[in-house]
Amino acid sequence: MSLLRSSFAIGAWLMPGATLQRAFRLFGTPMPGGRFKAHTAELAGASVESLAYGHEQVTCYRWGDVDRQPLAVLAHGWSGHGLQMAAWVAPLRRAGYAVVTFDQIAHGRSTGCRATLPLFADVLARVTDHYGGASVLVAHSLGGAAAMIALSRGMRCDHTVLIAPAGDPLDAARRFGGFVGLPGHLSARLFEDFEALTGIDVDDLQVHRSASRIAGRALVVHDLEDREVPWCEGERYARYWPAATLLSTQGLGHNRVLSDPSVLAQSLSFLGGTPVGERVVSSPNLPFGFA
């Protein structure tokens, strides 16, 4: 890690343009460990299917009858994989749902090498549409950001549970830059080439730009001690999403919150119509002001 940080520090001084491109490639490349974990994970009785997405193949895992039962879609986060969400399958099946999860492009058993947040959102929408639309959506980390974007663009879902959702790609770039030793002035330019090539303004992908357009109900679950995605990003979801509430946990971090029995129980209660969490009240004293 120290060698990587040193190489970025020296490269930023000698070849800033090339170093910035190298940083963005690394930023968009998932950690390889998720591939291994996906291939060694128990299938837990899932039917494994492959769905074409352009030149790539998305691996999907299905439980239950998607034609006869309401569908719950599970969306993993960055460097994760679909079977990471397996703790949700049995409770959702007992509640009467068919369940589908999947490996994002460049993740798990799916093909591809690199991914972006807009790609995450597009693949989520493609999978959901392929299986006939979702009644319930459970999304973790960057999967939560993808869910927010897909829903704000017209994807329909009655109830959404967001677990430690990422809400600010600009701040994620800053955190990534600090992690790899990229100077702040280059971290702020991390998305330049991406924006030029795609025409997407990354600022528009921040949660407070889009969440207010979503009609369905949502429960946002975020741990106060999350070191990967700050709690304040989950709070922003709950504040700007008109029909969202916030459930704050403590001591579970970014990943254990995903399978915590209490979180699962309260989330299923929310899906069953029981009020869970608190409605966040807007205030000009909070960052980003009124929702």
C-alpha cells in the first residue's frame, strides 16, 4: 500500500494527466476478492441464470416463482456479489416473495472488468425489468445509489430498503484519493474524462439531486460507525426521499449491518406495513439545507 501511495504521489508531480487516468481506472476496478467469494459461496438452492447486457453476461440467482409471487430484488455494493445478500432470502421467501439477486458487471460470476455507478443503475433496471418488475428492492452501499438513480429515472418499486447507501460520488473520489495518496487537486478532477466521454455530470448523481423525485416508500438503515460510507450519506437519503425513514444502528459498521438479525427483522416489519425508523426533518442548519 505504501508503494502504491508513493507511486501516485510521484506520478502526480511528474505526469499528472497520466496519473489521473490511472487513478480513474483503479477507481472503477472492483477488488478481486469478490470474484473468489462469489465462486465459492453456497447457492442456497438458487437457480442460476445468465442475462445478456450488451457484450457482457450478468449472472442472476433466483428463488421462487417470479410469475406467481411478488418479486424482491437484492442489489449488492461495490466489490460485492449477489450471494452476499443471502441472509435476506429466507425471510423474504417466508413473507411470500420470489427473490432475485445478481452479480453486477465486473463483479462475482458476471463478465467485465470495470464498472461505474451509472452502469450499476442500468444493470439493476435491466435485471428488474427482465423479471417483470419488483415489489421490493433491497440494496447495499453503491447498490443503494444505483437503486436511487434507477428509481428516479422511472423504475417502479413499492418498498425499498437501503442498507448503508452511498450518496456522494464526489466525496467518494476524495476518500479514494486519500486512500491511494492522490493529491486533493487531482482527486477533484477524477471524473473529468468520464464526464467528457459520457456527457454525465457526476454532481447530478448525488442523492439530494434525485431522491425527491421518488414516490415509493423507503427505509434507510445506516450505522453510525460506518467507516466506508459515512452515516451522513444515509441521513441525506432519508431527508430528501419524501416517503423515507431512517433507522440508525451502532457497532455494525458497513458490512455486518447487511445481515444483522435485528436489521432483518425490522426491515421485514417495514415491508409488512409497520412504521420503522424516524422521519428526518429538514433544516437549514444541516448540510445541503432544506429538502
